Amino acid sequence: MYKNILVVGSEKHSFALDFSTRGRAVSVIFGDGAGAVVLQPTNEEGKGILSTHLHSDGAEAEKLAMYFPGASAGYYLGEQMPQWPDVELGGMLMTKEMLEDGSAFPYMDGQAVFKKAVVKFPEVIGEALAKNNLKTTDIDMLIPHQANLRISQFVQKTLGLSDDQVFNNIQKYGNTTAASVPIALCEAWEEGKIKDGDLVCLAAFGAGFTWGSALIRW
């Protein structure tokens, strides 16, 4: 439909993280970053974006979330998470108390996220490959969302991919969430690890929970 499409992924986490020891489970992982790509249509047979696959499931949304200020805190997991505070508008506005008790900062159940991610990553990658009648051995480069190096390594082992088939840079920037795939894609290309004709798979898992993949013939 369009000649040029600008896609931007940008995050600034540092202004909303708890840098005390109380927030160490979250703050040590996340970083700031931005990436962008320009997409154009191609007339070359078999080139470009072959397919995309997106999924979401809100049943466990509060295992990775910011509760306050907001309007949904404690809805899914009941007593396990903070409930509606007895204040005007039920905690939709930032208060001094939220900052002092840490409830205004992001919460993450790392083990729960890990367990879900290592299942959904291979699943959605397999979905993309099946859609295009391809196998994991056909992948030249997998660019996973840089959530956690252990997750990427687990997915790599599950799919039977070599180190040369997976690109990671979380060790340099941390988890830049929406920016992580575009940054990694740019660096992999700049380093010559993605070449003309290569099959590139992008995959991500994150808050929501949401997960997805895109298969690209470079």
C-alpha cells in the first residue's frame, strides 16, 4: 500500500527504574535505546518479509507490569499483587506514597517470564517456518529480542542452532525492550553477519504477555 514505511522502536527506561537494592531484580537488566528501519516493497520473487506472526495472552499480564499509576492493578492475580489503594480514583494518579513504597516502579516475576518465554519463542519461530515450508536449518540468522541471555541460549539449544546463527548484544546494552531487535538487526548487518539472500528470523517476547516473529529473506 505504501512506498516507504518508517518503523521505530525506542525506549527510555532509566527515568522510571528503582536504582536502590529494592529494585535490583528489574533495574540491573533494562537499558535505554532506539532503532529504526525504512521498509519498501520489492518486486524480487521470494525476497522481503515472508510472513509475520503475533500473539498475546493477558492472563499473566501482571507478572511483568507497572501497577501504579494505573487502572488495572491486582485485577488478574488477586491477593498476590497490590490491590486498588483506598485513594481518590483508585491509584490512577501518581502519589508520594507510591514513590516511597516502590509501587510506582515496574514489577517482574523473572522466573515466570523465563518459563513462558522459553516456550513461546521456539513456538512462534516454528510457526513462521512452517508457514513458509522451511526448517530451523534454513535459518541463517536469528535475531531474538534481547530480554535475557539465558533465554536466548535456551532457545538456541532448543532449536539446535549454532552460535553463528544467533545474534546477541544484551551484554552491551541490557534489555532495551522495543528497541532491542532493531538495534541487534542493525549491528548484525553492519558486522557482515547478514548477507543478501539470507533467511533472517526476528522473534520477541514481552509484557502483556505478547510474542511474535517475522521471517525475512534479506
